[in-house]
Amino acid sequence: MNALIFAAGLGTRLGSISKNKPKALVKMAGKPMLLHAIEKLSAAGATNIVVNVHHHAEMIKDYIATLHFTGVDICISDESEELLETGGGLLFAKNLFIPNKAIILYNADIITSANLAEMIAYHKQKKGIATLMVKDRETSRYFLFNKDMKLSGWKNINTNEFIYTRKAESYESLAFSGVHIVDYSILNLLGDVRKFSITNGYLDLSKEHSIFAWKCLNNYWFDIGTPEKWEKANDFMKKQ
């Protein structure tokens, strides 16, 4: 199975914590968040892991050169010239993936105990073009799902913006959790390489294709987006 770790972000919200290093190399309970992600993905069966880089790209390259995981290839998708966001980053890395194998997409700043093996099994069972890990938590932006847990829209509660891609009697609002699985075929459906958010790609495709929600239940989950969130997660992980 393929995996892509999004590690190209600028990490500006972390302030001084990521001032002299990429966000992916900020330590969480004594080891870089990138290593947490690689260990998580390799344990779930990913044998081909791609890491996209932009901010402090050489530091991540040098770090990856020190790693060795038996039976796992780790390579770099270099976006140093232009940061392509999540959708563009996925398409830019296409030639680095094993053809016709599913791809686990994983934000480097996510720390979770969610069982990826269960998520992969769910993805295979549902046979959609993508599966999104979601949680019932408070945020400003939500994906909307119908009774069959198919992606059917999106909303931003701060701006009161709504997008509906499927008609439904009711919609369940769930927060995206930074982990998703896509079929290799989606690379041909998303169009040419360009700078765009995968969220927009999913919404466009959900009009005609099945994209399912997989709920992350009874697991810890942290998004290391601010110094306060980093401190909270770091204190929690030290006790695990």
C-alpha cells in the first residue's frame, strides 16, 4: 500500500516552536511528529511512503536519510519551488506511488491512536474512491454526510457558507481528522497538477462518486496546530 505524508506546510501557527525547523520535525513526546506518522503508517501496512516537502525541505530530507524501516521505502516529493496544497501535492507525487495501489494520506501534524487497519478494511468494504477519517467534534468547517455516510456537502459555520453535492433528507456534520484513503484511480479524476485543496476535489467528485466517512471513535486525536495544542498533546503523549 502507498502512503503520502503531508509535511510541506509552513507551520507558522506554531510560532517559535517551529521557527528554525519544519513543523514535521517538531518533537512530540521525544520524537519528531514525522516519525510518529511513519511508524503509524508502516504498522498499518504501507510499504511505499512518500513525504512531501517545501518549508525547510533539506532538513526533512536529511532526517529521512537517517531512517530505516525493514520492507518500507521512504521517498521525497519535493515541492520546494511551489507549495501545492493537499490536492496539488497528491497529484504532484503521482509518479512516486506504486500503480493501482490505494494511498493513505496523512497530515504530519496529526497524532492519533485510531486503528488504521480497521479504516483500511472499511475502505475496501465500501468500495468508494475515498474514505475520510472524521470525528464528532467542534470546529468551524464540517463535511456533510447522508444516512449512508456518503459525502454530500460542506459548511463553514463562521461564514454561514454551505455547499451541497447530494440531496438528502438530513445531513450529519462531522469534522475531518487529517487522515484519508484514496483509490489510485482518483489521480486521474482530479485533473492536472495545480495548487488546490483536496477538500474541493472531494466535493466535486462526490457529485458522481462515493466518498465515505469513517468515524474515529474512542481514540485519542490531536491536531498540533498551535503552541497550546502542542503542549496539551505533548503532555498527554508523555504519559502513554
